[in-house]
Amino acid sequence: MQFKIAYWLLLFTSIVSAQVEIKGKVVDENNQPILGANVYWQNTSTGTTTDIDGNFSIVKSDETSVLLTSYIGFQTQSTAIENNDFLTITLKEVTTLKEVTVSKTKKSTEHSHFAVTNVQTMGQKELLKAACCNLSESFSTNPSIDVNFSDAVTGNKQIKMLGLTSPYILIAEENIPSVRGASQAYGLSYIPGTWVESIQITKGAGSVINGYESISGQINYEILKPINDIPFFLNAYGSMDGRFELNTHFNQKYSDKLSSTLFIHGNTRQIKNDMNNDGFLDNPIGKQINILNRWQYTDAEKGWVSFLNLRYLRDDKTSGQVDFNPDVDKFTTNHWGSEINTERIEVSNKTGYVFPDEPYKSFGFQNSFQSHKQDSYFGFNQYNIHQKSYYSNLIYNSIISNTKNKFSTGINFTYDAYDEFVAVNFTKDFSRIDNSVGAFFEYTFDNLDNFSLVAGARVDNHNRLGTFITPRLHLRYNPWEGAVLRSSIGRGKRAANIFAENQQLFASSRDFSIINNNGNLYGLNPEIAWNYGLSFIQSFKLFGAESEIVLDYYRTDFENQVIVDLDVSPQQVVFHDLDGNSFANSFQAEFSIEPFKHFNLKSAYKYYDVKTDYLTGKLERPLQAKHRFFANASFETHIKEKGQQWKFDFTYNWLGEQRFPTTQANPIQYQLPEYTPSFAVMNAQVTRTFSSVFEVYIGGENIGNYKQDNAIVSANNPFGTYFDSSMIYGPVFGQMYYAGLRFKIK
């Protein structure tokens, strides 16, 4: 039956009315294809986006002959269509005064009106609204991603999407899975913000091309391209909490085909802070060195493009009581302390080929090797993990009959070798090898007007998860001008890494317990979930101002989930398979408006209903706010002749009450209320641009000075039965101010 439906669908799409199609390619000034550029007819809702090779196809309009092409960071291009010849549209980067003037109405974050999936793109302009020292801190001005603290000891920040934590999000670097397994807890802090060119956030079930693990969404970040980079970039940052960072980029163009950029990042914090006077450091002290050498080879005439990335990272963190000295106090009861030392090596390559005579045909080959080694202890608890991974993906893109019917197919292979050692109330080696091989097929239909769909499926064979199918479907429909309606459904499957993903629990006196059901991993079964979603976008003018409203609803239903159960006892964490129901409902309403040029307002309300059947009954997911409100205001002054400009940005985040895991069995002085209070956090930044090559910025985080009371349970007795630093819902440091500068050689 399914094959018959597919057959009639292909037959129908091949005999649709003979509308004239305009075909072309969008490239930058270096003749590099631009993926995801918007191509649309002026003053209409008819449009499309470019594919991975920059190609597009759009039905000729009877209403206008003017075709507009836009992309974040580039000047919008207007093209008058006089015939049906193949077009090559070259977009210019926003670098000159004239180009900056044109780009004033360009949004720093865009919801795509033409992509089939519910995707939004954050450009560099958005990333610069905050200090953006690493990727985990770059989402503070984006309402779709929630940024939370994981514990009161390590200072680590955790992101959530659709009410689910980051392990359920596929996080990729240029479509190669990057933050996973051993790097899940701290991996986002290893990606400096100045390296990032753009971030694409996809809600719900994503593409099957990148794997089967995505459940709540995908985050893909693009690194700066050497062929487009400037010769030198410097960013220096310092904050009142003793954190200092330096980022430098050195670019060298060896020929018109070969370029290389050396990225160097270093940060350190050596000042000890205890602003809430609980005897523990508010943030860890330590240092990080992070080096990436990125090479790009491009031969546009022959259709070849290739990237090679070589990266090394060393990150050392020390936290715990203010007087803790690891040389003297490690594994003693003198003072409670923790050290997390990480070394990471990465080598990755991407090679693509576009057939010169058939630009709709291409293939890509991706390969990545990663070695991630972490040695750590938390008081007397020890956790060491070394993950060696290899990922390979071969993709072929082409069409069926015409460019309205496209497909991508390929195979990929994943290999993960884990050396994992845990010493808590038990000592055990959990070393293992995971490997899988899979094949995928993804079909895209676009009537080049108001309807498109992406239907994909993949079959994978995993040495411990078995053989399984991952289906996903996305639909897009434009019912009227400026409106986009989308729906999606998809399945995801993953093996939970219960210790790597929940390292904050090591900083407690809880006993660890695993209820073994003789499954595949840690005695637990794989996690399986279905995600369903609806979204609606409407662009309009309100009192003459450009405005947009975005509504979306998503539901995630788990067939099985590995439950991290903190409600059995405040002295215990129990890992067990789901017995009953577990779901996450997410609703978001977002409104943005530009009352006048260079002044943008954005607000969002989010409602979460996230519940799970625990051993003690159905409960709300702990430390998950049911209600959240977000607002952002940004303003830029007119750019003067020498490039001088002021930029202002203000962000307000309000979080409703959150459920604490039960502590009623503790003595009364170590008991927490059932729910946290609601609170708000305000951030602001002011940037002064003195020229096109030099600017300074100052900013503040949590300028309302909100601090959580009793962030650490039993902080006065960290080696006692009731110690727990994971009960954190808000800031512990209070106000924090920073300053920095950016300098470029163009």
C-alpha cells in the first residue's frame, strides 16, 4: 500500500501543469554556493530556498518579474527576469557603508518561510548581542532554547528544547554529530562563540540524513569559512567574576582555491568567588586552551569543495569549597573539592562534488574522528571516561524527473569505543563498544508555489540496539500571503549514557542504583520516542511596522525512557526503564515587531507540560518551569561615515515555579519546599563601534541581582548524608558585569 501511494504521488507530481520554471544558483563573491538562501518573487508569498549546492527552482510569476534573493549577512539582491535562462545570482557580504544601509531591515534571527522544517537561523549579528563566550551561552537571546544551570559546583550550563534536555537534541557541527556521549555534559562550552558563523535550530523531528538519535530537535552550527574570513580577528573579554578570554583568528589565502584559518581560544579564571556565602566557589577556577586549524579547498569550475579540520582542546576545572587545595585535600575530609580535566582531539573532513553539467546532482563524503578523555572526581566520587569515535557519511543528491522532485540517499557508519570507570557507592568498569551502520532515503517534493514535503526513512543495524527503522515526515503549506503552516512527525532512538549525561549528580552524597531489566546498556533498554509538531508563522504590518507572530506546539511521547529518578529518596538516585507514560508538551507563542528602523522588539511565552511515571507515581519533571516569558529589545543608531555606531541590547527572562525533587525525608534544616519561587533574570549589553575594524562592548548579566537561597543542601557538612549541589534552579553568583573589545584587519 505504501509503495502504491509513493507511486501515485510521483506520477502526480510529474504530470502537474506545465508551469514555466526559473532555475538558478546562488553564490557568494568567491563563487561558493549558499545553502538556505531565500529566493522569492517581490510582493508575493511564493518562494523557495537554495539546496546544499546553492541551486533553486521556482515557478515563473504572472504578478511580477522581480526576483529577490536574501541571506543573513548578505545584501538582498533584486533580479529582473526577462527570459528563462539559467541564473547565477551573486550575493555581496555586508561590509561597505552602502551594504550596511541595505541590511538594516535584515533580522539577526530568521524563521524560514520557505524551508519545509521548522527552522530558524541565528546569524553572527545575533551572536554578538551577548558576550557569547561559548555555544552554551549563545542562546540567551533566543526564546526557543532554554538555558539552565546544572549544579551549584561546576558552573555548567545546560540547554533544553521542547522541555527536554540536550541528550535528546542532535547537536552537530556542519551536519556532523559533535556534542554526544562523553562530551554531552560540557561539550557546548568547548565551542567558542567567535568561531561560529551561524546556528540553525530545527524543532521537532529532523532530517534522517544526520542519524536516528534526534528526538526533540537539532542544532547545527557552522564554523567560519576560510575562503571568506578576514586576515586577522581579535576578541578580548574580561568579567568581574575573574574570567578572562582571548580569541584570535589568523587567515591565509594561499591561492584562489586554497585557504586556511588558525583559530586560537584561551580562557582562565583564577579569582575565587563566594557571593552567596555558602563556603563553596560560585564558579570553578581553571583554564582552557582550544586550537582549530581549518583548511578549505574550492574548485568551482570543476565542482569540488573540501574542508579539513584539525583541533586540540585542553580544559581543566577545579571547584568545591573555597579553601580546597587539590594538592593537599584530594580524597580527604579536609575540604570538599572537585577536578574535571578534559583533553579532546578531533580530525574531520568534508568533501563535496557538484556535477558541472547537472547542478542538481551532487555527492558529499563526511568523516570525523574524535578522542574525548575526561578524568574527574567529585569529593570521594570518581568518574573517568575516554570515548574514541569515528563517523562517516556518504550522501548523494539528485532529482526525479524534474527539480520539483528531489532526493537524498546514502549510508553512514558510527563507531564508539568507551572506557568508562565509575566509583560511587559501587566501583565498576562500564567499558563497551557501540557501532552501527545505516542507510537512508529522503524525498523532497516542492510545487514551487505553496506546498512542499520531505519524507524520509532510514534503516540501521546497531550491535546492541538491533535493527530498526526511523521514519520522519515534514509538510509545509502557505495558505495565504505571509503565512506558513507546518506539521511534522518522526521517531527517534538512542542509547542513554546515564553517567556522562548526569554528571551533576556526582556532586552529592546520593547512592547510585540501577534497576536492571537485562536490557542492552547498563542493564537498561534503549530510549524510543515519537515527536509530533504543528507550527504557524504569519508576517504582517502592524501600524505600518514589519511584524511576525510564530505559534508552535510539539508533543514528545516516549515508548521507553531511561528515568533518572530522584524522588525515591533524597539520598538516592535510581536509574530505571519507564514503566508507564512519559511525555512532554510544549507550546510557544512568539511575537516580533520593528516599530522603526533599527529598533526591534521580540517577546515569547512558553508553556510546558512534562510528566513522567516515576516509581512513586506520575510527577512533573523536576526543575522544569511550566511557564516562561522572554522579551528582547535591540536598537542600533545610524552608521556614520567612518563606521561609527552605537548598539544596545536588553533581554528579560522570567521563569515560573519549578518542582523540587522530594527532600521530605531529610532533617527539617535540610528540607526544601515543594516548588521553587518564580524569578526573573535581566541581561544587557552596549556596543560602541568606532570603525569597521574596531569596537568595544560592556554588558551585565543578572543585573537584577537575583540569587538562589540554599543552592547547596547541607553545604556546611559536604561529607555528610544530606549533601546535594544538584538542586539548583537559578543564579548563585548574582550580578556579573563584563567588558571586551573586537579588532579586525580586513
